[in-house]
Amino acid sequence: MKRAEFIHFDNVSKYFGNNAALTKVDFKIRKNSIVGLLGPNGSGKSTLMRILSGLIISWDGDIYLEGQSIRKSNTILKRSGFLIEDPSFYEYLTAQQNLIMFSRLTNTDPMNVNKVLKKVDLFEEKDKKVSDYSYGMKQRLGIAQAILHNPDILFFDEPNNGLDPIGISTMNKTIDNLNKEGKTIFISTHILEDVKELCSHVIVLRDGKLVLDESIEGLIENEDIYIIKLNNTKIALDKLKSHSGVKVVDSNDKKITVKAAINIYDLISIIPSESQLNSISKDPNISRLFR
Amino acid sequence: MIYHLITNEFFKIIFRKRTYIGFLLIFILIPFIVWAIDDGGTALEKAIYGQLSDSFFFVGSLLNGYLASYLILAILINHMPFLSTIVAADIFSAEYSNSTFRFYLTRPVSRGAVLLSKIVLVICYTTILLGFFFGYSLLISTLWLGTGELAVFDKGILFLPENEIIYRFTIAYLASNIVMITISCLCLFISTISRNSVTPIIITISVVFIGTAISLIPIDFFDRINPYLFTGYINSFLVAFNDPIPWGHIRDLLAICIMWSGVFLTLSFYFFLNRDIID
């Protein structure tokens, strides 16, 4: 089924000097979904978040929000809340003062400040300076600032980073509740369990390239991932790429990772004997994409 | 929106301790200097007017609050860039290094408006700090040493009547403020491209130091370029005590400072508007 285009990343690329942080990343986000952006450190997740949030100015390609380019208007900033990497507040101000300041930037009713502080369970601590907050409290305050102006899209970059198991559970519950309120949520993370627990869809980046764009169900149940180890990957790669039931996810000179809609015997039959197959194994865990 | 941004900028600096360092230093230092002037007043008078006393007969004391203020300003004005740039130095760099722009700039506000609000703040801070320096110097000096005519050197000795003195100090303040704002604009520009708060201060003070040195070195080349450097006008507040006031010189000061401020602010806009925030 073709997903409705709520947000469309259209061949987004970003170079820092000669280094490609993102290379023609192209995918779509459905409305009211929770999409997980997965990838190891340095895969381009934060760069993508920063492009969306306007922190990165120069980039190639385009991003469309309901068909409208985000380059042409700041609608995405009006409709979105962002929590990018570590929560960084004005530490010498209290939580409430920080949020009051942010509320001015979106013409939000200052009364909302206390409401969101209650929502993230920080109301009792509102008069404490942020410098006195624990990391978990700062993360929750990060969520509070993101939802302060009641946006319908939320972008959370590593929201569970640095949290203890209880903190992670609370954070996931908060994210789930926000989604139930009708918000579209885009989470960047390198914690696979978060994705399985929260997301309806997963995007995987590696070395700035999109390596997987799939629903969680599709990823876990409908298609199989195989790791094929062989002596000559080049010959096998051409054959595998040309087969309609096989999608090459990753390759190097020793192994090829594929997502196959065919069974393992058919898969083996595609691989030419000259490529000297050593082993083939099923790998249902998406953690392979981090290797 | 710009009103809200300016409010936020004031909100940010009001709660920062470093905002008050300059005020605190001035608050402590000036009474100390006034006391020292009072204590060494006779010797000071002799030093200033010693040679003239052979030809003139002075009745009463030349030392009063206005003269003390004049001396304090002349002594301390060269050090004011250290204090006036405290806020400008980290107005951007602190946001980069503390990563606070990650939240602040992900709101639907233009970077140009954010920059403008910070410029307004820096100008206000510099103006208020320098106003405090002039006002507090005059207040403490006159309360301590009283008022009277102001005796200054201008092609010999010049006695300025008491009813003109506040007007002269106001002109001096405005002239100094324009130069200090230019220095703050330089510091703000460096802050837009720096990731720490120390670098903008060091670069700004170095520029002021080199510029001042150039103005003091009697070489033709330096003499030719000096009128076009804002650093050559740091001590220009003294011309407010000349008779008549050389308005041409003040016009030059105004033109040069506005030109340099324009250059620094244009560069600030260029770098900030095109900078990727990746800290």
C-alpha cells in the first residue's frame, strides 16, 4: 500500500567539505505514525534532524510537508517540536523561565508552560534551576519544550539517550501518549528496542545513505534478512541486484546482506557458483544494519 | 516578534552573573580612585599646574568633583573595552558552546530577527554600562569633592564654567559611547564565528591595542590611516572639553564608527545567517 505523503524527504544530501553526511536520502512519513530513524553514530541521523529544524542551512534536495517545500516557508517550524540530541537549556534559568522564554517565540499562552510541566511530571520542580536537574529531568524538560506550542509533528533525536530503564520506560510511555493524541512522531535512535516497542515504521541510515525503509511488521515478519558470506561478492552482487525478490541491503568484499521475499533455497540458486558461497544465514535482527 | 526576542535577550542577561562584573568593578573602583585623588590632591595640583604657578596666581583649590571625574574618565576609558565586551563576547559563542541554539533556533523565528535582537541588547548594555561609568564617576566625585569650574588643558589652561560642565560631559559620554558600541559590534561579530567566549574578547582587545599603538607611533603611514580607524577615537571624548568644541572631529568620529559598525554587523549577518549549527 502506498503511504500518504505527509513528509517527503526528496533526495536530501548534505556535504561537510568533501565528506558526505547524507547522500540522496529519499523516504516518506505517514501522518500520525511513529517513525524510527535508526543508524549507528555518524550515520547522518542528527544531520537529518538539523536540516529539518533549520539548524543546517545549506543542503541539497528538498523536503516537503504536505506537498509544500520547507525551503519556501517556515510552516514546518510552526507545526513541529524538536528535541535535538542532548537537552541544552539556559542552565542558570529555572525550568519555568526557560519555557516562558520559548513560549514567547511561538506566541504561546504562558499558561501552557505549567500544563506541559505537569504533563512531563516536572511541575513540582519548576522553580529549580536547570543546572540542578538530573539528565533524565532535562530530557523530560526537552520533551516539554518540544510540545509547548502543541505542534502536530514531533522530532526527537535520541530521546532515551542517557536514561536509566525506568526513565526509558517513562519516556516511551510519554511518546506513545503523544502519538495517541494524534501527533506524528519521528524518533532518531540507535536503541533497537525503542524502535520495536514504539515505531510503526523504520528508516535505517548508514554512512549517510538510506539502507532500509520498512514497516516494523514487514521488517520482522514478512521478509527475511540473510547474510551471505562468499569469496567473490562481485559476481553474486550483480545477480542478486537483478532479482526482483531480492534487495541488497549492504555489501562488502566478504559478505552481502540481502532482504529477500523468496525462500532460502531459491536465494541460494541465484548465487552463481563462481562466487564461492561459504555460508548463508538468516538474520532477523536489524542490528546487522549497524555493523 | 522582535519585541519578544529582545525581551528574551534581556531575560537571558539579567540572570547571568557576568553581566554585573563591569558594574561591580566600576562601583568599587571609582570611590577608591576619588579617595586617592582627594588624598593626593595637593601633589596632583602641583604636578598639573606646577609650571603655570610661576606665571599665575591660583586662589582656592582647582581640585573638585568635575576635575576628578575628568581624570577618572581619562585614566579608565582605555580599559572600558574589557568591560563593555563582556556581554557581546559570549552573546553568540555561549549559545554555540552550550548548544542552546538547538532549541532556540528551532522555533519559527528568523535568524535575522534573532541577530537583530542581540545587536539591540549589546548596544543597550554598552550604553548603560558607559552611562553608569560616567554618571557614577560624576556622582561620587562631586559628592566627595564638591563642584566648581573645570580646569583642563586645551592649548594652555582652560577654565570651563560650572553651568557648561554637565553639557560637556554629556557630549563626552555620547562620543565615547559611539566608539564603545563600535568595539562591541566588533566583539559581537567575532562571537558569531567563535565557539568560546574568550576568543572574541582577546581578538577585540588585541585590535583595540594595536589600533591604539598605531595612533601613538609617529610614522607618516600610520598618521595617514589613523583617522580612518575607530581605535584612533577612543580618547576623543576629551575634545568635548575643548573650546570651542571641534564638531568636525566629532562628525568624523561618528562617520568612521558608523562605517566600521556597519561593516562588523554586515559580516555578523552574513556569517550567522549562513552558518550551519552543528555544535
